Amino acid sequence: MLHYKFEHFKNDLQPLSALCEPFQADTILAVARGGMSLAHALSMSLDIRNLQSIRVESYDGDTQRDSVTISGKCDLSHSKRVLVVDDIVDSGQTLAELMPFLHSGYPSCEFKIVTLFSKSSALLQPDFYLHEAHEWIEFFWERDFLKSNLL
């Protein structure tokens, strides 16, 4: 297991922002919950104020479900280029369900996916990412902010 620390995140933000910048997104869509910390940081780094989220779940803890649940609403009706942000593309199942959902709801939007990590075996690959994942990754926001660790 790899523990992805805040220091790694801080060091990765600038190079990941540089990869995304030419796309000139006008909206960032965080995949809740894993993509929220990265989405917020990218919105600050890229100066994109239209930051939204949508809840997509395919895991219970570290166990993958048989189906994906999409809940919540986003309004991309005034958006043209949207960065869809998640922490990792593991199996790709989450984004493989989400992307057709977004395209059908907002056919005039151009979507690009950005993550910190991706597995080469995933159903689909992000447009922008920094690291290939070879093991389970525990992100600092999943461990360091737990109530038991804050006491």
C-alpha cells in the first residue's frame, strides 16, 4: 500500500495544472468524494471559479461494488469545457458510467478527465494524469483527516 502524503500532493499540483492548462476549462467537476480535494486545488491553481461536484460511488471501503451509483446534480448548461476530476482511475468503472451520463445530459460540452493516478488496466484512461498506480493508494485525505487521527 502506498500512502500519498500532502507533500506529494503539493508537489504534484503544479505539474498537473500545467498539463490541464492548455485545455482552457471553464468548469471543474469533482467526482465526490475522492476528487474533491484535487478539484478544489486545481480550481485555485487554474483560477476556475465554477467548481461543482457529482457523487459517483463504486466502492464500499476498499471493496468494489457490482454497480455504480450516480447521485446529486450539477448544472453544466453554461459550460463549454469541463475538467472531470477524480483521485484515481482504478478499474475505470466509475468514469465509464459517469462519462456517458455527462455526455447525454450536456452534449455541447467537451469533457476531459484528470486524475493523480491511473492503472493501465482501467476500462478508460484519463486525459491528464501524473502517476501509474501499481498498488492500493491511501490518500492523505482518506487517512489523515479521520476523526481518530485528529484526536
